[in-house]
Amino acid sequence: MTENSSHQYTHPGDGKETIMATCGRGGPGYQVAIADREDPDRLLGPGEIGEVVGRGAALMLGYFDNQAAVDQSFTRDGWFRSGDLGALDEAGNLTIHGRLKDLIIRGGHNIHPSHIESPGTAPPSRRESRCFCRSPTNALGEKVCLAIIGAAEPNLLLHFLADQGLSKYDMPEYFLSVTAFPLTASGKILKRRLAEDARAGRIAPQPIRYRAKESNP
């Protein structure tokens, strides 16, 4: 982010797992912590998922002539709120779990789209995928829609996700095949546009339902 520059990196001597699966640790000029997403002034411990916050020499002083934005972006103790969801391990290595605004809450259960999207790019699809929130339709609240570029068999994809360890409580309930994702001018995928198009009826995700494979007697 331009607000706080680059501050997380792996270090000489880090193991393969740290290098491949985390963003690494901060340096001497910047601190990173995890804040409660409901109460950003409360910091969380290792392994807990919350909003990634930071402070230090690389951080901006504020937004020019926009005090309201400054007040929204900083905690009481001066931590800058990134809008990203993440967790720190015991050694302080950061793992990103997605954007705070992308979090989907179904029946009180928090669903992190990144947990679905990451394995969704692997076989059998080998195509890029994104999850977005369908508008609440019943008492359970928000729904999960998995969008993927190109054709795919939804049931095979759901069973692949299960084989990769995705919980049945996190399974998508809608599926959408697209030829391309809407992008910003800088090339970032606009999940918001997908959700808006679904609400407006410009795209029509199909309902899907995960059913566990029956075991052989």
C-alpha cells in the first residue's frame, strides 16, 4: 500500500514453509499486529484472524485535507487499518486471509473467500476463480458464489475443494462460469461488480449443493 510502503518480507534462514506460505515478518522500522475486526482498538494473539494493522517509520502522516478518512483509518493507539484480514504465527510471520470487506457471514459463520479461491485454481479446473457474496435470501444471511473462468463441472469442483480440506460449512452455494472477470484500471478483479451484476440480474449464478461422497460398505 502507498500508505505504508513495503514492510513484510521473509528473512535469510527462514524455512521453506515460511517462505512459501507466509508474507514473512516486519523489519526494525515497522510493526505489524492483528486487531479485532469488531473492536480495532483490541489486538489479537498468534493464530487469531483479524484486521492487519501497522505503525512505524514507513507509515504516512495522514490523508491530505481529509481528516474524516484519517479518523476511519487509524486506531486510538495509532495503528493504521489496512482493510486486510490476516493472522500472525508465533514467530510473527503474517498470513493473509483476504479483504475485510470480502468476508462472507452465513448463519453467523465467517467464510474467508481466500480459503476457497486458493485451491480453486488448482486441478481439476486450473483456472482462476473468485468468490463473492450473494445477497441475503433467508435467515442464514449471505450466500457464497464461486465464479470461475471457463467451463467446469460444479460437483467435481466441490468434491475437489473437499479433498483439499475445505469444510462443508464453507462450501459455495452458487456457481458462475465467466469468460473474464471485470477489472479495475490497474488490473485488479472487481468482486463488487460481480455481486452488483448478480443482484441486477445481468448474470445468473446457478445453485449448487455439496454432498459428501458415500463410503463403500
